[in-house]
Amino acid sequence: MRVERLRLRDFRTYAAADVAIGPGLTVLHGPNGAGKTNMLEALYFGCTSRSCRTGNEREMVRFDAPAARVEVDTRDRDGDAHTLSVGFQPGEAKRLKVDGAPVERLTDSPARPLVSVFLPDRLELVKGAPAGRRAHLDQVVAALWPGRAGNRAQYSRVLAQRNALLGRVRGGRVDEGALDAWDAELARWGIALRDDRAAAVERVGARFPELASELGLNGAAEVRYRPRSRADDAEALVSELRERRASDLERGFSQHGPHRDDLVLVRDGRELKAYGSQGEQRLALLALLLAERAELADERGAPPLMLLDDVMSELDADRRGLLVARLDDGGQAVVTTTDLAHVPGGGAPDVARLKVSPGGAVLQEASPESSSEAAA
């Protein structure tokens, strides 16, 4: 699934824009503050119905505008065209459509492309709380094996039921023995979820060291999955849950299981979260995303769309060339930069180029389709 066009209205600094996305590399260049990151966010939002920058989605609506709208045109392997649209008005539910028909989730549509994003401020994935890394890992599992996405949903459902039952047992309204059945269910789905995560980390982790070294991260780099449970099977996990039941009842929630797992990035045996510089953490994050992209390409037959914001400023000239070579794998990538010269080959005829000027004007300098201009 390829993205061909992005249209947006009243999104961040843009009143309107309509631009073509190239089949390979697209370079979005312009001065700082011109709105390059806003356009990347709009593309991500149009593909996922979520922001990659903020939890307060009101920020995405242009000042003094009532609502924002993003449309993304895609084309599948059979050559059929599709359109994803997301309308957002603060205080109301998002309006999601695929080919004009309302849908509940874009993630359920085969017309939606897989997408990966690197932002300089996305370092929370490395140095933030484990919950963010678990969510990211679960997204990788769902992208690699869509049929396994239900394991995470089922685990979350059972976990919520068990937590609710813990509260009733604490209040004396239900006998403690009622937890036995929910322990078994939690263990069943918990082992499945843990095994899915471990399999994904094993695959991504095999590629991570080479990519990290190639990008300039010194030392032996690793990706490690750190499960909370040591159980080999569901029966053993049930035993662990029962051992901790008294503590769970005292606290009122489940303290043990895959909902407490973590994903760890390591260099020379030390966690980058605690011992890595900000530059090293950025390189590790980029290597992780590239490793995931390569695995998704192998498993799904095509790499995901990759959105890279200001990544070239983190690399020297040689490593910029290596990165562009890695992206030349048959997939799509959109790269932002303040200087077109920082993107090796960025001026080539087969590279789509968009120039963003302060105030929101976008000039399509080079496009596989046609040249166009849109202004805010």
C-alpha cells in the first residue's frame, strides 16, 4: 500500500495544502518553524487517526478554525485507489472514512498503510515509562502478525475483569475463590502475549546491532525483552499469580504479568535509558525503527511508510548516505530537513521535493505526478 497524496485543511499552521508523496523518497525542506513537522504529523494522523506528537489533539486544529481535516490517497498492489479521511472537531468524536464509507477504526482497513515515525522529541520511547515501550512493542507485533493483535486485547479485557474482582473481594462482596477462573484466563492470554512480544524482539534484535553500529552508536548494542514473569507456561503463571494474590488484594490491582513487562535498549551491557547521552538515545531509537522496518518488509512484503523529522542533523555526511541507502528498499520515506544538501541524492530527478516557507506556503518542486502549489 503506497501513499500518493496528502490533503489537509485547518491543520496546525496550514489553512489548506495538497501535495504529492513520491513512490520512494520525499524530501520536505525549509527553515525552522516553517511547518515541516506539522505536515509529517498530518500524514501520520491521516494514516492512523492519532497524533504522533501530542495527547491533546485540540492543538492540531488551526487557531480560530472549528475543525481539522486530513485526507490521504493510497494505492494498493492491484493498482486500486483508496482514500482515507479523518475529520476532527474538539469535543466531538473523530469522523473516520475509507473510500467515503464511515469506519470505526482505520487500523481495520486494508487500505491503510503501515507507518513508522522518528521525531527528535520521541525519545520518551527510550527514556520514558515502560508503558510506552510496551505499547510500541504491541504495535510491532500487530503489524508483523495481524492475526495476533487480539491476544493483547483479550489480555487487557481479562486484566480489567480481574482487577474489578479484586475490588469486590476486598469489599467482602465476593469469595476469594472466584479469582481462580480469572487467574487461569489471565495466564492463558498472558503467555500468548509474552510469546508474541518475545518473538518480535528476537527478530528485530537480530538486525539492531548492525544498524546501530552503522549509524554511529559505539559499543555492543542490544534490544532486550524483559518480561515480569519467569513462567514457562500458563500453569506456571497461574502459580505465580496465586503466590501474589494476597498482595494484589491488599493493593487492589494485579501487580504481576505482561502488563508490567519492558523493552530495553542496551549498549555495552548498560541501559541507554540511564547511561546513554541524548544523541546516543536518538541513534538507538532510529536503529530500532529501521530494524522494525526491515522485519516488516520481510514479513509483509513491503516496508512501512517511514516519517523522519530532522534526522539528518544527528548524522555526519557518511552516515546520512548510509541512511538514505537503507531507505532505498522499495518502500516510501518522507524526510524533513532545513538544508536540502543534507539529504544525499535529495536533488535527484526521482526524488519528490516539497519546499515549505514560513506562513504555511508549500511548493511542490518535484513530483512523480505534477507540480502544484498550496498556500495557507
